[in-house]
Amino acid sequence: MKIAFLGTPEISAYVLQELYNKKFDIKWVATQPDRRSGRGRKLTSSPIKERAVSLGIDVLQSDKFDEKFFEKIKTYGDLDLAIIIAYGLYVPTFFLNYPKYSCLNIHFSLLPKYRGAAPVARAIMGGENETGVTIMKPCKEMDSGDIIIQEKTAIDIEDTTESLTWTLVKRGTELLTAVIPEYVENKIKPIEQARMGIEPTYAKKILTDEKFINWDRDTITIHNQIRALYPWPVAETEINGISLKLIQTRLGAGVMIDKDININGTILSVDKKAGFLVVKTNDGVLLVEKVQPSGKREMTIAEFINGHEIKKGMRFE
């Protein structure tokens, strides 16, 4: 079976490697062009390009999927199936219909819930207790294609977008590799999303201005915001003139608070030994365990306190 793979970031490279390990015949990989990045603005290949090259798989690159790019693809011959994972470019219908068995995609939600660019972050930010993965057939309308198979996954209260994404990627890849043979042999009947009986919801792209913390909100909402925005763009606040990214927090249920302090965002205690700051919120407290000062590395609260004068009564802006 001749398979093409379209993807760009590290999660795409992981799926490609697993397909390769299970002896699927990957004829070529399509990805976005090399980009300049870092302080030296060095031209850098996408993670999937690096992985494909290491596996000896041909790589095709373009900044848009147009007829010209499609003509280049057709020089590689017919396809049985294409896998599209976080490609980052719009894939036109004329390509979706090109492989004999069309295309498959892993979407990191239980469709039709959380269609769109940021399903994992939006599920965490929305306070969901569970999400999942969907193997689907892409179509013209984003994330609205027929469902091949789904599986639920619990969301832990400490999960970040990074940790939950990798949980879903690994499970989604297992489902994909298991379902491909049954799918091409017509042993699975795809289900239209309209038949699921669930109203679609949408996971819009995360914007950088969503990173600023409003300490007048309740504890769980702030905690969900912080873990949803890691590793990008990372929730941000300021204290004593220091711009601070909040990397890791914990709910403060059962922690004694100073009832004389009524201003949200105020540090109620500094516990260097236990490794957290107790910060007042609208309905309780949040424990701040790991931070990143502007221009510095991520560090524990104990490390941060060693280099900065942080006291009870100071307030996060």
C-alpha cells in the first residue's frame, strides 16, 4: 500500500516514525518550507523533514498547496492513502480525492466537539474532564469529515496542553496504525458527524493577548488558563516590576489563608521549603510552584526566591 504523509511539527514526526516502524510504505512526505529561527536566524528544517531525511524518505516542500505543487506530487505516481497530521496548510479537495482510499487525519478531540486549531488547549481552558482522539476523513470544511473511530481520554487536573497533546498523539497513532488495514479493506463504515447527535463546538486559535492573568477570577479558571497556555504562549503576570511567566500551579484546597487580606493577586505566604507561593484568588488560593522571569530559564519557586525579594503582602498585577 502506497502512502503519502503531510505534516510539519514534532508530533507529525512521531506519527511518521511509528508508521515506518510498523512497515507502512511511505512514498513521500510533504511539509512546509524551511524557516529562519533563533537568534542567528538560521534556516531550520521542520521536525518531520529531519525525520523523513533520516529515514531515507523523499521530502516535498511548498508554502502553499496549489496546482503547481500538485503536479509535482503526481510525478511520484498513484497513491493508496495519505495521512495528514498538523500540516499547517490548507489541503485542497482535489488532493483529498487523489489517493485511492482518500486521506486520514488524527484530530485531538471527540468530534464534533472542539473543531479547529486549538482543541487541546480549549478543552483544558474550558474545564473539561475528558477529551479524546478521532480518526477522521478530512473534507473541504475544517474538521467536519466522517469519523472512522474515536476514543475517550481523561484530562488530569495537572495536565498541560503539552502533556495532554502527547498523550493524545501516542494513543491516536496506535488507533491509526490499527485501523488503516480495516479501513482500506472496507471493514469500517465511516460515520457522518451530523449523525452523532452532538452540536459542533469550535476551538479557535490561541491569541497572545489571552496570556495575561486576571487575579479577580476564580482559582480553577486561573489554573486552567495557566496549564492550557503551556508551552505557548505561557500565562503571564507581573510582580515587583518583574514580568513573570507562570509555568506550573496547583489548586490550594485546604491551605489556610489570611482573611485580613482581601486583594486578589496578593501573596498570602511564601513557603520556600515546600516550594510554592500562596496567592489569593476570587474564591480561594492558588499555589504557584514554577515560574520563568523575563529573559531567564524556567525555575522552581525556591530558585526564584533565592534571586528575588518576594514577600508576603506583595501583589501580582
